[in-house]
Amino acid sequence: MSILSVKQVSKTYQSGSRKLTVLDEVNFDIQAGDTIAIVGPSGSGKTTLLGLCAGLDSASTGSVSLNGQSMENLSEDQRADIRSKFVGFIFQNFQLLPTLTALENVMVPLELKKRKDAKQKALELLTKVGLGNRATHYPTQLSGGEQQRVSIARAFANEPKILFADEPTGNLDTETGEMIEKLIFDLNKEQGTTLVLVTHDLELAKKTNRIIHIKGGKIQEDTYA
Ligand code: ADP
């Protein structure tokens, strides 16, 4: 069974009287344990596609199934419930909650799951990403690379079967980018987590086992390593 199945997916946005087609009948299937890079020019629909795959948004037409569960006709609450069960998402701009410390940000998904060991587990995850000594810092007191690592720890807290990451190494220096890359690929190696990465970094894309090239909302190329 595919862990992610995208069938005839289109997405249109209404811009005044104009309809903008951002994704146009996109089809692909991803098997559990795979590592995939979605590449393509800016504005080609990569972020929109990632959001639809992760259940953050819904398609205009077509269907997305995650772990065999169709994401169509679901309320936001129902999609959030599916996401909390097995999806991790790393956002381009981190999306940490500014009023919470690093530790509290990582605790959010654990508390949603009513884990009694939320604090201890969150601290373990922060330590794993090298930030055990930044637990009480607020996002504004952290560098970009540190914020990205907190967001990775938060995504890992969900123990995701599938991890989506939007430009995970974008805007970071080479050393921090390499560290983040290792954390993400180690999750795949150690726990078999499926990775779906949007990236403009071709070196990062080459480390995955499949590259989906998207242009103008359509798949141009779908190649396996
Ligand atoms: P990429 O990630 O490849 O740069 P995006 O998926 O972010 O592309 O955007 C694709 C196109 O959709 C862009 O032209 C963008 O302006 C447009 N777009 C994205 N989100 C919205 C939205 N919420 N409303 C209207 N247009 C949008």
C-alpha cells in the first residue's frame, strides 16, 4: 500500500475575477520508507503540493490519501487528527509559537497526545538536535538554525510515519544545513520514516531516492536514483 497517493489533484485560487490554476492534474504514489525531493522553479506549486499532501489544505479536485485514508470531504478538525497521528511537517519559516519556550514548543504535539512524559520526551528531542541547553529560550532568542532545529524536534515528537519539509535547509549556513540534513535522513534510516522534501538545493535532492520535478503546476519528470 502507498503511504501517500495523489490522484488527479488540481488546485485553483480565485484572484479577483481570475482563476489561477496552481496545480494541474498531478498524479503520483509514494511507498513507505521512500525519500523524495520535489524540485522546480519558484512559483511552480511545490509548497501548495506539499501542503495538500500533508493535509494542511484540501485539493480543488482530485484526491489525496495518506496511509490509506482519503483526505477529501474532511473538516479541519478531522484533518488535524490524521496529521497528529502520523504526519510531521517542517515549515520554511519554522512556525514556532513565539510565546512558548523551545521546550514548550516541542511539548505541544506530545501534550495533544496526552503523553504523561511530555516534558522529559521533549527535552530528549531537544538534546537530540543539540539544543538541550536552549530549552528555556524563546524563539526570538534563538538563531534561524536553532529555530529550525526546534521545529525538527517538534516534528519528530509526533513520531511521524511521513515527514514533510519545505526547504529545510534554505536560508541556513552550510554547516547548519548539513546538520539538519543528517537529522532528517537519520530518521529515515533509523525509523523508516518516509521523507518528502521541497528543495531548490540540488545536492540535497540528489541524496533522496526519487526526484519529482514540477513546473507550471504539472509534473515534468519523475526520476528514481
Ligand atoms: P513554489 O513553492 O513552487 O514557489 P507555491 O506553491 O508557493 O510555489 O505557489 C504557486 C503559485 O500559487 C504562486 O503563483 C503563488 O503566488 C500562488 N499561491 C500560493 N498560495 C496562494 C493563495 N493562498 N492564494 C492565491 N495564490 C496563491
